[in-house]
Amino acid sequence: MTAHGSLFKLFGVPFWHIKAKDNFNAEELIQEAHDIQAKDKKRIVSNRGGWQSGFLEQPDCPLAWEYIRSCLESADGIPLRHKIDQGWLNINKSGHYNVVHTHGDGRLACVFYLTDGHRKLGILNTLCTDQAHLQILDEGECFYPICEAGDLIMFPSKLPHWVESHSEETERITYAFNISFLEIGAPENKKLRENVHVS
Ligand SMILES: [Fe+2]
């Protein structure tokens, strides 16, 4: 709980930041990303000027998928029954950005950095407050995580977020994934559990 005069903020927002693991191989993963870019059609979703792939599953990006799974299943991963949903690849060059968007409700948005993030991702907290309250808070509830190549972050999928204009000569390459939590024992989840990790 943090105090701001007589104003107290009672609740926090869950946010995971898994730092690059020893098995992060930037060269191989960037090659896989470029191979996908060479074959996949570009989509325009939140990206402005950048390249975004269609939905990707494990067979489409096996190296990235394996790395993400290794992070999620590590000691600092998610200690709950979960499933990686579809992902997509983002490649931004200088001047490219992503407009404000969410990943829907009820799961986690995950970003995996193949290159340094240059602190361009902004996340707005609308869980513990709403727009009117943000104005009362004055300072806002905006967070710019410091992410390096190999890092993986996760946050509630309903939080609005964006990527500010890339200003480097080198490419900015990230995967975005959605992660769902699964209930234990529900027969209707049997198919979903094909990719599940049970801790
Ligand atoms: Fe996103």
C-alpha cells in the first residue's frame, strides 16, 4: 500500500518479469523469426508501419515456443495450471509503433523479447481504477517495463498497452502470446489440456 497524502492505494496489479535464461539463443530465435516473416502474410492490427504475423502455434515457431515454455515452467514461472494460446510475431523498424489495444479479458498477455525493448512498451492500469480516477490520481497509472533480449513479461490481458515509435537502426523483435488458466478436472477442458503444464 502506498500513501499519497491522505490518498491510499490498496491493491496491486499482477505483473511477471522473467529475466533472460541461459538457454536464450538470440541468433537462432531471430533466424526463426525472419524465416516466419519470409513465409507469413503481414497483418495490420495494432501495428502501424511494423510487421505482424498471423496467429502462430507451436509448430510455427518451435524454438520460441520451447523457450517460452521453459520460462513458464521455471521456478519463477506461473505456478498454476495454464495453457499457451495463440501467439504472433512483431517486427518493428525505425518509426514503427503499436496503437493502444488490449488482449481481451480473463487471461494473461505475454511478451517475449528477442531484442532489447528500449522501454517503448507502456501499460495502463485500468484494473484498480478507471479513467475518471486516473485523472484524480494525477500521476496516472502507467508503467514502462525495462525489458532486454530474452526477457518475458506477463500482465492481465485486459490492461490497455501500446508500443511507442521505435527509434533504433536495428529491428525490434517480439512475440506476443496469450496465456489461459485452466480449471482442474473439468472434462470439457480435456482438449485444452493437450498443451498444459501441471505444476
Ligand atoms: Fe499487445
